[in-house]
Amino acid sequence: MESASSGREATTGGATVCPRCAGEDVTAVASSPVPGVWQVLQCGRCLYMWRTTEPARRTRRDAYPRQFRLTAADIADAAEVPPVPPRVAG
Ligand SMILES: [Zn+2]
């Protein structure tokens, strides 16, 4: 029942970047009950979350589907969510 040696920082090797936006502000938000099996990581820029045991296409920037990748410019230019139109009477 020793506690894991790693602390609160992102502990997956230091080179972890967000698969979706390549952001480097990645933090571990949850860890497996058995230490060292998996972590849930979150990108501080685009808020994408993933578990380290998911397939490469969900966890690695170089394998993430190209059509879903974001850049900093994409995020800055992202359109607002369209408003819900007013209710039609009747
Ligand atoms: Zn991101």
C-alpha cells in the first residue's frame, strides 16, 4: 500500500502533448485505483480529455485523425455556439 512516487504533475514521460491541439498544458485529473495502470489526462487549452490506455488515435498527436486536429488559431477563431432561435408561436 505504498503511495505512488509520482505526484500531481503530468507524469507520462514529460513529452506529453494534447492529441487534439498539441497543447503542452496537460495535467493528470485521475489515476487508476491500482497505481500505474492508467491516468486520465486533460488539455488545459482545448479541454480534451483522454485515458492513457485508449488507442493511439485518441492519445497521440501524430495518430490523431487529421480532420479533428486543432491548432491555436482554430481555437482562437472558433465560432460561438449558435443561439437557440426564439420559439415560434402556435
Ligand atoms: Zn488540447
